[in-house]
Amino acid sequence: MIKSTQDKKGLSSSKLRALKLACIKSAQNRSAKRNNVIQKSKDVDIVDIKRAISKRDLLMLGVGLYWGEGYKNGNSEFGFTNSDPEMIKVYLRILRDIYNIKDEQLVLKININKLFIDNQSTIEKYWQKITKISKQQFTRTTVIQSKLNKKYNIDGYKGTIRIKVKRGEFLKTRILESINEICRIIDN
């Protein structure tokens, strides 16, 4: 334990240096132990996920993601919008593997803020690369007005992408019914 400033006055400079070095070493050891625990936890979680993920898990993940980011109200259009490239990849995988949606059934639309109009071409190429879906299936990019109070990460800005399934009314109804069933089960 570090002594108070008054206690330190009685220490020689060499003992004070030794005390400071001991404190630094102790902090480094605690940090190394914490990092080791975090890394072990990550390693175990990765192994558990790889071994345990099932189609049911993907189904439930897909329902949850749609519940949070999908089009639930309004017309019967099936749509999912987000800006996270990893979430978009996962959702496309779920559409393909769980719901048997073919890439030809997908229509994608990019939305960018007016502040980034000069980067439109780069952003469009970025999303084509992330989704691995042909340029022909992308509709015209929508440019939206900026909100003066919103802050953007200038370097990482890629807009949002909407994934729409052509004639996806049945799929939307199916997922919304899954959400309703989950709510009924939890309510009981």
C-alpha cells in the first residue's frame, strides 16, 4: 500500500524510488493477469460458439435482429436496415441458410448523409464488397439531409444499407409471428 505524502517524507529517495517501482510492477502484473483472463475467456467463447451454433441459434438470432432493425409496421415489405457490416453479413447468411432466400431475390439500397456525397462511389463499392452482391441488385443510393446535432465518425462513415427481399410478405409475416410467439411464451 502506498504511504501518504507525510509518511513518504521520512523515506530516503532510494526507498521512495523502490516504492514507486514496486507500485508500477504491481499494476503491470494486475494488468497482465486481467488481459490473460480476458484472452482465455475469448478463446473459450470462440470454441463454444463454433461447436454449439446451430440452425436454431441462427433462426433465433435472425428473429432478434429483425425485431430490432427490421420493418415491422406499414406496408408488407420485408426490409432490414443497419450500418454495421458484420451484422449485415450475419443477416445475409441467415436469409440464405435459414430462410432459403436466393441472392437474386435481394434488393439493396444505400443511404448516405449529404455531408458524404463526395464519398458516394467509395461507399457503394464498400457495401458491394461487404455483401458480395452484384451492383445490379443495388438501387439508387439515397442522399439524406444531415441533422445539425448529429456527430459522425468521418473516417468510418459508410452510411446504412437496407436489405429488402422481393415479394417478402410471407417472410415478414413469418418472422413477426415468431416474435409474437416469443412474447406469448415469455408472458406465460
